[in-house]
Amino acid sequence: MIFLLIIVFLPGVMAIQRFPKPEFESGYVVPVNQLPVQRGEILAWLDVAVLLIALSLVTYLVLKRRSRMGVFCISLFSIAYFGFYRQGCVCSIGAIQNVSMALFSGNYTVPLTVLAFFLTPLIFTLLFGRTFCAAVCPFGAFQDLIALKPLRMGAWLNAFLGIIPYLYLGLAILYAATATEFLICRYDPFVGIFRLNASFGMFLFVGLLMLTGVFIARPYCRFLCPYGVLLNWMSRFSWKHMNITPAECIQCRLCENACPYDAIEYPQVKKNPAGHRKQVNKMVVLILLLPIFIFGGVWTGGKIHRTLAGVNSRVRLAHILQPAHTTNNQPEIPEITAFRGSGITQQDLIREVTRIEHDFLIGSRIFGGFIGLVFGLTLIRLIITPYRTDYVPNKGTCFSCAKCMDYCPVVKD
Amino acid sequence: MKKLIPDIILIKFLRRMSMISGFFSLLFCALICITFLQLKRTDPLHTPVSTLLQEKLIQYPSSPNLIQEIRQIDLLARKAYFTSEWQIRTGSYLLLASLLILIICLKSIELITPRIPSIQVSEQGELWNMRKVQFRWVLIAGIALVSISLTLAFFTHRMLNGIPNEGNVPELFSRSRDSLQINPVAQSPAASIISDTSRNKLRSDSGKPGGDDEYPTQQEIRLNFPSFRGPDGNGIAFQKNTPVSWDGASGKNVLWKKEIPLPGYNSPILWNDRIFLSGSNENKREVYCLDAANGKILWSADLSKIKGSPSQNPKVTAETGFAASTLTTDGIRIYAIFANGDLSALDFNGGIIWTKNLGLPNNHYGHSSSLIMYHDLLIIQYDQSGSGKVMALAGRTGDKKWETSRNVKVSWSSPVLVNTGYRTELLLSAEPYVASYDPATGKELWKLDCISGEVGPSVAYANGKVFSVNEYSKLAAISLGSIPTLAWEDNEYLSDVPSPVAVKDLLFVVTSYGVVVCYDAITGKKHWFKELDKPVYSSPIIADGKIYILDKQGTMHIFQADKTLAMVAESSLGEGSVCTPAFGNGRIYLRGNRHLFCIKK
């Protein structure tokens, strides 16, 4: 322990402040980097290769070898390679934004390596379930590491918080598509750890998340990760998904509390006490209400588009330049000085802002409609009667981490 | 096989390790937070001690001990700041290390400790209850989401609602003036041009209660030509369809010409269908109102005998005369000033509203700074030998609203009003500086020493840069900001009379010896220049994408206001002129040495 401390402490003692950052009299704050230094293309393809190998290995370990230890070792490797070495970038989660921007913004081409980072886990998930989440995603792997005393969460909380990833996904796509912001990157709590470089606010958020992660396993994955939404959908239709039991389930119930993520679905043979007819009626009503939910979402999205557009820097600038917000004899803020020196007229700025707000109107409506659809489908899903005889992982929410496998006493012949 | 270390001892050891590392994690975390908060509070550039010493330095600027002390304290403050930053960084590494040890210990305990699965008593009916609860909470989440969204939309809608539509950029967005599209309107009576319902009235704050004037909006001002060099005195006209070809001698495209009774070098101003100018000799001072449609003199107001007018005439030269200052109007009253300091306000029917005398100017060429309006304030630049000042009088009553002394030499330039996108500034130029004032209060906003000599040209402004020029001095480009600075300067082509004009990223300078130069306003690089071979006293005006330059012989040289030299036309007035043109829609009003001309398309 002392030896470890010395090894860690000594470099710090020897560290020298060589090149302090320049001082800005205007109060300008140097932003925390959102992207690490660019690497050569061959190295970017190397990352893709490592991703592919890691995914293949994890898939093999989960589906064939059913080895939790193997998955754990891969997760350590992922934290080291994709986390600390690659500093969390490029990541598959953030790649959503690159792809959105490429699809909807006219002047951006997504690099093939980023596209590979986006598509490869999705393809693997479609084939083999969420093996990416099991050990390859450094964020998930990190959270897995700190899940020391996981507690079961109430179903109501799971349901309530379960809407957040959809919101996050929608907003991330909206802001990336309008070239406003890379939301996922800006509010990524893990890159601060991997890069040892975060604002104080983010530092506190990370601390809170880690503390939460000790008691609530994988909080980011379950209640924030926007990529998880896509993986959830892919995994539901996966060709081969991991099973708790290697053979037939014997309903021994030993795996009931095995999953810290509440992803195990219990057998359900009894009928709904409310009655089949009532259930069907409810379903019909919800299906009929679905277009209303979607339309309601579209309408709400249209109403909030200006609020959402307010994040855009050009819109914010136009807002700052309004007469109501300018005061004589106040020191000029850097944004106005920069704008004045840009050579762009206010007329041009207004024109640009009008176009941006129009894009946001369309995007917000689509976003609202999407949330309405998700809302409606979630309600419908909760009405549907499941019939199961075995203990099975929920294909959508199971992270294929193989933690539950050790609980199953069944041995394959 | 017997284990090297029994599990129980290992678990004990790991537990102790985890407690120690947990303790250190908390400690490092707390230290990082404390150091960060301390760092946030300190400003190494402005410590109390250094601020005190800097104030002392102002009193004793050349004290070497003081300078040395300031440097040392500054160095210590910076060292302390960067040491704190280093501490935070090192602390982060230590925190990470201790967390890593903690996690390894706890994970190891988890691996070693056998876990026995527990089976809870559960009923299959629980699923339906759980589903019910989930259904309810999803519903609540949906309602909450919609409510929060609509609430946010309601509150932010108010804040963001003020961003104007593309075609309706309000008055303070004056940087866009050069691309502002104004539909040409006929010069018909005021009531038919802009309906009352579309007016956005500015209330006078100098009027008596219950008798407020309704001042024109920026758009209304720009539909007219109410002061020297245009609406804000910046050399930009907003009219469209401006004529390019005429011949004064033959009358081609000359709608009318009218002899002006008394001479004067002031330029015409225009409001709706009325043109105003003044004339004066040693004994008489008059203001004329002409009908823009036919040049008929509708009225002339004799301002020769106003109260307080000095009995002696001011010293003037032949090139200035007694009526060199251009009038101004706010659409309600017309304001005129003469070389002897007589200042008058008249209504649109020629009735005298108020008069006063500002004192005989001590000006060896004769006072020639023109007037300009800012809302209901009449701004007067009154730089004389020995005492410079700028003042604002209430348009309605003539009462002085503010006066600001200027430590400048006598000048003949005129004030320019600009809206920088952040605030409106009143820009004046006289040796030794270009200065900016708040037109509402007269407070000096900034000044920059960059000009010398007998300053005749006014400044130009475009896109955050102010341009000043004077012969035997320099052409200076000042970048505005929290501290205006000199962006670039040039001294090859300098004007002593015509004012420069700027639009977007182009600056045009016309010298009095007849050279017109186009600069890149941002870098100062010359795009082109052209020798007109004729002297020019009139200031150039940019209108409808073209720059109009009237030489002393009465020839108008028209170029594209572009970075490529392209002459559009040369048209002759048939009479010499030193006055600056005024623009109406499809019209130009040119004052020659004897006549006022109206040129049509």
C-alpha cells in the first residue's frame, strides 16, 4: 500500500508547471477540451479493429464459454484502452451525434472509423445481444466495477426514470442535426475521469454518479445512455441472446436476485386478475390513443422549439444583441466584440437565426412525436400479458454481463 | 491445495486497505474542493495589495522601487495561483489512485466472499401490481414532461420573442444599414407614406406633460435625409433607384433647379416632400423650405435678428462663409445654426419656435460643424479655439440637457451617431483624439489619440470600426470593444475636407485633391484608387450600392461601392459645388454655388 502510494505520489511531487495557460483580461475561460488530440488514420482503424476483437471475444465468452471472469477481464481492458488510453473518444455513444450531423447537416461527412464505432456494436447487438454493454463500453465497464452494493430499485422508479434515455437521445440527435452542440460529449461524466480534466461542476456530477453507482448498478447505462436506447431495440430482435441457464430452466429460483440491473424476467403463467377482456379493451384504447400521443408530442415539440433553439450560439448571440439586453456604459462582452469584428451584418445574423429556428421547429416536432410514440408504446407494452415458464433475461435491458450465469446450477450435457 | 493466506485473513486485510484508501479518497476529495474554492476566490491580477500599489503608481509613475515592488507581488500572486492549480491536478491523480485501490479491495472482497443466493417469497400476482404501478408512473412522467415543456416554452418565449424578423430589423441594429431593404416610396405627404397604425412612436421626454411630441422611428428617419451625410451622419443613404446620369447644362434628367437667394455651403436636407437649407451673408441669415416636387420656395424664415445674436460678425473665410453648417430635422422641427452661434428651431411652416445664441465661436475659418438629432435631443459639436464642447438641447424647448467639455483644438468636423450593436455612440473628431459619447447623457465613453491638425473630415463607421482621417495626420481605423484600439493606419492618401465613408468591409477615402481610394476596412489593404484630377470638397455618399463623389466643378463621379473599381457614370451639374448631396427615392438634391438642383432618374 505504501509502495503504491509512493509510486503514485512521487511523479506528482516531481511535476513542474512548465507552460501555464495564457491569461485573458476579458474574463474568457478556456473551455475544457471536448475532443482529444487527433490521431493518425491508421491508429483510428486500429481502434476499430480492437473494438471488433473485443466485441467478438466478449460475445464468445458470454455465449459459448459463459465465463463471468472472462467478461470481467475484458471490461478491465476496455477501461484501460478505450477509457484511459483513448480518453473515451471516439466512443459509440458520441458517434450518434456524428452520424446525425452527417445525415442532416449539409457540410459534415462522418469519418468511416466513427461510423464503424457507431454501427459495429449495433450489428453485434442485433446478432448476439448487448455484449457491447457487457464489457466493451468503457463507461459500462467502469460502472460495473464500482457497483459494490447494488440495491433493487422500485418498479415505479425504473419506469419513471426509464423515459430519460429517450429524451437524451432525441435531444442529442436534434442538437447534432442542427449543428448546435454535441450534447453527449459536453455532459459525458466519464471523460472527466479518463482525461483527469473536468470542470468543477462536472467533477461533482461524476462524484455523485460514482456514489450512486455503488448502490444503484450502472445508473448511466440504465437511466441516461442514449445509445442504450438503440441497443435496447436491436437486442429485442437479437438472433442469439445469452440465457441464464445453459440448458432447460428448472425454475429453481436461485437466479431471482442475481441481476443487479433488474433485467431478469420471472415466469408468468397466471392470467391477469383484471380479466382478458378488460386487458384487450385497454390495449385497443391505447392503440387508438397512440396517434393522439404522437400528435400531442408533435404539438408540444413545436411549442418548445424556441427554448431548445436558445442553446444555439447564433440564436444566443442574436438574443444578446437585442436592444432590451444592451445597456449603455456597460463593459462590452466578448461575444459582441467578436461579432462586430466578424464582418457579418446583423441582417445576416437574423437571417441565419431564422433558418436555425425553422430547423429547430421541424426537429422539435419530430422529437416530440418520437417521445409521444415511445410513451404510447411503453404504455401498451405494460398492458401486454407476458406468458413465461422460465427465468429469462429481458432482451432489451439485459447487459449480457454474465453475472447471473454463476447462479444457475444447471449444467449442460 | 492449502491456500497461502487463509481467506479470512485476506478479507480482513482487504477491509483495512479499503478503509484506509476510502479515508484517503475522502481526504483528497475534500482538499481538491477546498483548493478549488480558494482558487475561485482569488484573482492573481487584482490582489488588494497590487491594486493599492497600482493606484500609487498613477501618482508616482516613474518610481522604480514601486514598479519593482508591483512586479514582485504580481509574480508571487501568479506563482501562488499556478501552484494551487498544480495542487488540484496532483490531488486528482492521488484521488484516482486511492479510489482505484478502494475498488480493487472491495471487488476482491466480493470475489472471495462466498455469496449464497436468496430466494424470496413471491407471488406471481406481484407482476400485475408492479405493472400497474409502472403504468401509473409512466403516465405521470409523460404528464410531467409535457407540463415542464410548456412551462419552459412559456417563460423563454418572452425572453426570446424580441428577436426581430428578417425584414424588420429595428433601429438599434444599425450595422445592417447598408443591406437594409427599403421599398422606394413616392414623396407624397407624410400621412400617406406611413400609416398611423404602423408607426412605432418614440415619446419625447423633454416635452410638457400632455403635450408630448411623437418622434419618428429609425425606419422613418432612413426614408428621409435629415442631416449632413445622411440619417446618422455616417455617409450612408438608404434610398433606392438613385439616378446616375444627368446633365445640368442641358437639363437632362434635371427635374428642376432653383436659385437660392443667399449663399451658403450647407448641404440640403430632406424630410418627406420638403427640402431645407440655409443661406447667409454678413447681414442676413435665412432658412428656406422648398417643395421637393417642383423646387418652389414654400417659405423662407428670416433669422437675422434673434435675441442674443452678437452684433459683430464672426471671422470666416470665403471657403466657409456664414452658413456652412447643415441643418437637421426630426420631422417635427427644423434646426439651423450659423457661423455667429445663432441657433434656431422652426416648425414645418416656417414658424420660429425658439432661438438662442451659443456665443460667438472663436473659429478662424468659421464654424461649420453640422447639427444632428438623437431622439428629441439636438446635438451640437462646438469645438473652438481654447474651448471645445459638445452639447445637447431639447428639441422642443431649446433647454440645455447636457454639455460636455472637450480638451480639443478647434475643428470643423461634424458629429456621427452610430449604433454599435451594443449601444448608440456619438462620435466626434478633433485634435488630438476621436472620442465617443453617450448621446443621451453626454458622458464620454472612450477616446483615442490618433488625429492631429485642423480636422475637417468627420469619422466613418462600419462593422465595429471607426475611421478618422486628416491631412498631415493619418488615416486611422479604430476597433471598438471594451477598450478601443488602433487596428491599422495609413498615411498615403489623406483628406482634409471630405469625410470618409465605410460600408461592410470597405472604406472609401476621397481627398480634397481628387483621389478616391477603396480600402479593406478590416486590414487596411488598398483595393483600388482612382485619380479624378479635380478637387473635391463635398463628402462622398453611398447609396443604392454606389458611391457618389461630387467634385468642386460640379461633376458627380459614381463608382460601384465594391472592392473592384467600376465606374458607373460621370454626370455634370453645370455648376460648381462644395456641398454634399442629399438623396430621396429616385432623386438626388445637389446644391451648387448658386442653385439647388433636383436630379431625377
